[in-house]
Amino acid sequence: MTRRTLAILILIPFTILSLYAVVKVGYLGIFDYHRHSPAGWQVFTDLVIACILLLALIIPEAKRRGINPWPFVLLTLVLGSFGPLAYFVYAGSDSTSKT
């Protein structure tokens, strides 16, 4: 299974779940849920760390492949995992340089 295929298989149900959550509690409501307990803080912090680590891998790879990484960085900052997933769908499964 390619990286692109895996990203699409994750992105579709994750998008549906995210849209459902936003409809039910709103965009800010998703963040509000995590501020009420140390367990919520831990989950949110874990997501932030995972996204930072992914960006640390994606930015140099994108530059090496001649892809502008900043749309994916901004998407990650605003929508979390959607940024890396979008990059993997866009960039495809080949992680070698496009030259």
C-alpha cells in the first residue's frame, strides 16, 4: 500500500468524523473539550507534538522535492492532522527527489 493510498484511506473517515464534530460542538468546541482535565491537556499536547514532528519531516522533504511546504504547514497549524495527510495525498507515495 502506498503512502498516498494510506493517507486517502485515513483522510476520508477522519474528514467525516471531523465535520460531524464541528457540526455538533463547533470548531472552538473541539478545543474547549480538552481544557477541562489533565487528560485532555495530555491528548492535545500529544497531537501538537505529533504534528510538529511530522512537519519537521515534511518541510525538508517537500523542499527536496520542489514542493512549497507552507500551505501544508498552515493547514497543520489550523486543522492539525489534515496538513500532513494533505501533503501525503498531494506528494504521492514516492519519497525520492523529483528531478
